[in-house]
Amino acid sequence: MYYLLGTDIGTSGTKTVLMDLSGNLVAKDLQEYDVLTPKPLWAEQWPDVWLEAAKASIKNTVAKSGIAPEEIKGIAISGLYGGSGIPLDENMEPIRPCMIWMDRRAEEETAWVLENIGEEKLLTITHNGAEPYYGYTKILWYKNHEPENWKRTKLFLPPNDYVIYKLTGKVAIDYSSAGNIGGIFDMNTRIWSKDLLDAMGILVSMMPENIVESTDIVGGLTEEATKELGLLAGMPVIASGIDCGAANIGLGVFQSGLYAAAIGTSMCAALISDKPVKGKGLIVWPYLYDAKKLSYYFSGGATAGAIVKWFRNTFCDYEVAMEKEGGRPAYDILNEQAERIPAGSEGLLVLPYFMGERSPVWDSDAKGTIIGLSLMHTKAHVYRAFLEAVAYSLKDAMEATGENLGEYILLAGGVTKSKVWRHIFADVTGYPVVCPLQDVEANMGDVMLAGIGTGLLTFEDVKKWQVLDEKIIPDEKNHKAYEAYFKLYKDFYHSMKDNMKKMTGVMHEFQG
């Protein structure tokens, strides 16, 4: 019997799974780590943290499974959006930490691009705008602020492609990772835009020349890598791509016209389409399947599960302590309490902008905000308001994408474990919600891509893997209430937007 591995390098941890060719989980392992935030709105990670976590999770998964190495026929490796990519020197060693998607420092560079290149030209060539979220503005920040490091830089590689290089010795970038860098990738031709690279003073040689499909085999494991992983030399390593796209693959999304949201630390909500989508403020990159034809029209919150985790870790010491002592999971207790609170949390609203906000809001100065607190509100009220905030963020993303979103939403990620949260998403958006019965995230998609890349599986085979749960139908009464709260959600942000920006200025003035 044969088996496949799928590894996803995430923002807060790297997870590997081993599955058989029928999609049954055999073993898994998770390695956790933190994000470096040396200054407000900065977010960095050292690439060797990703590499060591990937190696450990793969090695541990193989060991836990008890499967003989010769029966494991391939691995696909997806990753978080690594922003700037990892700057590598002539020896292919990292020069500094990678500025990841969360990082919002490139405000001046964004303004320069808008003034000197113009948004219309960017949209025509790249289908993306100018914003600190994008990798190319972070690369410009690096060029402007760290000139000595810039002189040493020979290549930029995204997190998953860097790990693949370290395991195989082969350099490549998948289409999704290339497109997500933004303003230097031509979405019309699916190659680097020399015109825009020249305009920004970035050498085309700094971008990987070999752009591959997510099902392509980049290379085989080196002898050195196999000693660390417990696998056979030459085992195929498949490209995969951006992890939210891999999660969509895991959901069985291989055709145009489906709207899916993968909600983990952040929220990645997108329509897959073979036709241009006239949405506002969307992020666009080639999809992980049929990358030259299908595009991923993405929007979604910079923080989603992250703010709920922050709430648990900051205000729920008792529940966390009980869990550590062998009691019920803290989230289970909180969700049970939140379920008893009515829609709208009895007048509480949370703006989930705890790390600024990306598409469709695009505001680095946006702040996390709790509105409407009174002495009658409890921890359960506030917790439910946090759950509702993420659902409002999804509704905002859907409205920005436009119409023709299909008959239901596919919802994946950690949120699907919470019954009350699933119902909140349906009630807030007004769309039926369908969730996978299996825990998908990106890893199942990685395994599917590994199977297709090695020729052990076809697209028809992997489509049968994903069994979906029954639709959750929106409650009309709750949806009516949420429509009113959602209007306030948007109004509050716009009424406070200027003061949020002023607060950023005051913070910089007094705290540096």
C-alpha cells in the first residue's frame, strides 16, 4: 500500500499529515512557533524556524505512522504568504527575517508606487493594487531601508519554496506564490513583468526563473534530507503553493464559480473563477489547479482565529488552567456560553482590525475596537462579539467580491469545530454554510496535489475524498438582526477611521 505526505508551513505552526490513497489520515504532527513583532505593525519570521519545524513535523509524522519509508511516495509543501519572500545571499543563506503577510511597514513605498507607477497600470498588468500587504512593496522597503543587505541579496524565495529548496537543492516558485507578490507579476502572461521590475529597480534575477504548477515535482529529497526525515532519497517533492489555496483544493474546489473561506489565524475568502471579477480591493493570483486559466479572487481579514485565540489567552486564565489540568477544552466552555447569548451580543460590536486590515478595507491604521460595553455584559457576551466580528469581516469580503458567489459558502478551518460559530457565519452572511466532515485546512490539499503530481491519483480520485456536512441554513430572525448590526459595523469603522490614523501618529510620536 502507498502513502503520501502533506506539509503546511503556517504563521503560527507547521503541520504534516500522512494519508493513504483513499484520503484516510494515518498520522500527523504539529510544531508551533511565534511571530516576531519588533515594532508596531511589523511581523517577521526567521526562515530556519520554518525549516526546522517542517523537518521535525515530517520526521515525527513518519515515525508515528510506523509506515516503511519505501511505501511513502511523495510530499507536497504549502506555506503562508511570505510577503517579501526570504532574501537569500549568493550561498542561498537567509540575510534577515522574512517580512510576512501581516507586516504593514511599507506605507511610504506604497505611496511612491501610486505616484510613480499608478494604480491603473498596476491593475492592468498585475490585477492587483498598491498596498503594504503585498510582497513587492515590502521588497521596496527592504531596498530603501537596508541598502547593505540589499547589495548582498541574490534571490527572494517564499517560505514553502525555501523549504523545498533546502530539501531538494532545486529552486522554483509556484504560480500562486509568484502572483501573490503582487505588483511585479503579470497576470495576463503569468510571468514576471520586466516593465514593472525595471520601474521599481528590482532585478529580474532576484525572482525565481522556474515558475511551476502546484502539481509539479520540483525535485527529489537529497541524501542529507533523508537522514533527517527518515525517508528515501529521491522521493518526489511537489510544489503546492499558498496555504489558503491548498485548503480550497482540500475542499474539492477544482472548478470556476465556487466561493470558499478558509479561516485559521487569518481569513482567506475567495471566489475561484475563469473570468475576470470586477470586485473592489481584491487580491488576485493564479489558483493551485489549472493555474494558467483559473484565478483566485481573494479578500479576507488579517486576523480571524488570531483574535479569538488572543481573547482566550488574555482573558480566560481559568478556562485555560482547567484545560491544562485535564478538563474540557477552554474553547468548548466559551462556545457553550456564547451559544446562550442572542444574536448581536446584546449591543456589542467588535472591529477585528488587530493588525490593521487587508482586503477589502486596506487600512494599516485600522484598530481592534470593542463598542457598546456596559456593566450588564459578561465574558460570554464579549467572546460571542469576537466570533461575530469575524463573520462580519467575511460578509464584508463577500460584498466586495460582488455577485454570482454561488448558492452556498464552503467553510473550512478551525472555525468549523465550533457549532455556534458555524451558525453565526450562516446567520450573518445570509448564505447556507457547508463544512467538510474532515478537518481540511491545507494539508489535505497538499496530499491531493502530491498524489496528482506523482501520478498515483487523478483529479477524479481526489474529488471523492471530500465528504461535506449538511447545509446550515440561516435563521431569518437572526439574519435580520445581523443586517442592522453589520451596517453599524461598517459605519463605526468609517466614523472612527481618521481618529485611528491619528492614534497611530500619537503612538509613533511618543513610543517611536
